[in-house]
Amino acid sequence: MGLKIGIFTDSYRPYTSGVVRSIETFTEELNADGHEFYIFAPDYPNCKKESNVFRFSSIPAPTNSQFALAVPFSIRLRPTLKRLGLDIIHVHSPFLLGRLGARCARKYNIPLVFTFHTLYDQYVHYVPFGQNITREITKKFCTDFCNHCDLVIVPTDIIGRHLRSWGVQSNIATVPTGIKLSDYRTEQKDWLYRQFNIDPHCKLLICVGRLGKEKNLSFIIKSFQPIAASFPDTRLVLVGSGPEREALGQLATSMGVADKIIFTGTLSKEEIAKAYNSAHIFVFASVTETQGLVVGEAKAAGLPVVAVRAFGISEMVEDGQDGFLTDLDLQQFVEKIKLLLQDECLRRAMSENAFANAEKISAKNCAQKLLQCYYSIIAQKHGNNLKTSV
């Protein structure tokens, strides 16, 4: 008999994010093995009903109207939890529904797992004042939350060490969000060209992610100026939407490269996969990633990566094998991209390595790691009288 897992998350579809993709990937893999997931998430306008998904009334976030903030209260929650008889509560944020899930776990003596998806202290630029104080408060808040959990999941080892440096003493396990490799592998290589009327002779650099300050896309645009000057038939494709869209467009215009940058807006998962497969090099400059799921997706599509070496990204790229890691330095970043553009043999070799190395974070392998963590923490909390074993 499989486990019953309650997922409490402040981010869930129809909103798109790395957290949402992580939840979808793990639930799909483990559902196939007979385990049951129950999702507790914010409601959205015109949100379709799904079995095993419980929605909380919500309001739009003041800094991002597309994101819903749940009101963490429901008179139906208590009877629902009693009826379900959960074996594990797994929360995906230390706020709102994450804290509600933690309270439920303590109240009903259910093992509590928390996945630390986000370096929240790196997002204080959304706070209009007192950012230094806010950063320190955020670190303490996250540390305290982690220390009340039975297990903290991190996607990369470096984030585990980072949490230890903050003072987290709870059990920590490294489980990357896996990639369903088949979703990103297709023979169709011209979707971007057809969709956005791009000259088929052009080489495409692509970056996928929310258009927010924390993604450091201004760095990408600034790096593209000298690349476009040296390689006029190169285009930069930025996939995603977000609050920095207008500012990034203005930056592109001021640097004289607006006609060579394509802003696709929001794409579906299937369209993103086609976009990866249409491109030649994946570029990434965020310094706030705990894993950088899009890097794994790009590698699954066979794209070599040029990325800034920071936090989780440093473990997602094998420097010199399937891509290059650089300092947060425009000249270094530009040089590595130029190297791949001018040396087709090197680009193809790194493409093959990226394709092969993506196997290390396949969805199936990562889901089995998570399942082992679930059984282990249940055994620690309740002894070895489990419903089943692995």
C-alpha cells in the first residue's frame, strides 16, 4: 500500500514556476508507483477543479498580480485531514500555506518535510525599504522554520552547506528536482524560427525564466551587445514574463540590440521544450538559484550552457564538459559564448555531453530518492512499523 502525502504550497498551477514544476514532476512519478498526493494550494480566478487538489481563497500579490496569496484558513481543513490520514506533510514554502502545513503536521504528529526551493534573502529588492534588516530577518525566519521540520530537502549540496552556515540543525537531504527527459527531446528544431519569423541562418541564444530582477537578465542583454557586433546573425531569445519586461526592452533599445532580441512572453511547457530544441546555446546569469531547473531542461534538450557560477548552478553545469561557468564578469561571459559560436565542433561536443549528463537528474531517479527520504523520516518519527517498504 502506497504512502499518502499532503503537499502544502504557496505556488501551484495555473501559475508557472520552478516550484510548480518540481511538485508536478515528483507527484507524477510517484503517483505512477501507487502513492497518493493531496495538494493544498491557493485558488485562482477561473481555476479548473482537479481531484485531490484543495484550494484556499486567495488575493493577488501586491508585487505580482499573476501570483495568488492564499488565506491560510478553511473550516474544511480539519475534517479533510482526518479523512485522508496522511503519512507525510511536505511543505514547499515557509510562508502562508507552508506554515499552515507545518502547524497541521505538529497537531496530528505527522512527519514534516520542507523543500528549500528559494534563497528568500536574495529577493529583498521587492521590499521598498530596510532591505538589509529585511535580509537578516528573512534568514532567521527561514532558519527557525527549517529547525522545526523533521527533514529539509535541498536541490543541491551547496544549498545544504549554505543552510548549515545559517544555523539549520535539522536533517538535510539533497534531492534535485528531476527532469522528465522525454519531454525535452524532439527532432523538431525550427519552432522558434517559424513562430517568431527568425531568419533560418541565425544562431539562437536562449534564456528561460521569469523576467524579474533576481534573474539578472540585464547582464544577459549587456553581454549580448558585443556578441551581436561580432556575430550579426545571432539572436537572443528571452522566454518568460514578469515585472522587468518593460525595463529590459528599454535596455535593449538603449544598447542598440532591440531588433535582435525576441521576448516570447509566457510559453506553455510544450512550447518551451520546442524553444530549447530550436536554440544553440543556453545562457543564464541568475545568482539566486538553489538548483536552476531550466539549466537541467536545457541540457536534456542537448544545449551547452554558459552560466554565472553561483549557488546551485555551480552543480548543474560540468565546467568545460557540457558548458562553461564564469564569474559575474561580462568579459568572461562574452568570451565563452563567442568560443561556442565560433567553434562548431566544440559546441556539438558539449551538446552531446549535455544530452548525456542530463540522465543524472532524470525524474525517475530523483523521485526514488525522495521516496527513500519519506520512508526514512517516517521510520525515525514513528519507528519501523511502516505500511510498506522500498
